[in-house]
Amino acid sequence: MPRVAHTLRERGKELGFSFENLKLDYGAAVTRSRQVSERHVKGVAFLMNKNKIDVIMGTVSLPGGTA
């Protein structure tokens, strides 16, 4: 969202936008991004299932404690 905010603040007039008082709601942006991410995860899971691809969920640890 910072790139969008910067564009609106710095180039808004050039792009045809006019704001008296631009307010940003980062909470709403995060909420939306989580919703979009969840939708994509579900879509990929659907495609994996549809194409009969086994998914094995788990964790891994590497020697030396780096992951």
C-alpha cells in the first residue's frame, strides 16, 4: 500500500485525482490482503485436489538451526 499512497499523494493531480484530506487505513489493507491470500490458497488447494496431486504438510529443521 505504501506505493499506492505515494502515487496518490505525489502524482494524484497528474493522474486526475484530487484529495482534500487523504486518509489511509492500513488495517483495512491488511484485512483485504489476507482475504486475497486465503482465496488464492483455496484456489491452489482446489487445483491440487482436482489434478490428484498429493500434498504433504509438515515442517523441517536443518542442521545448524537454519531454515
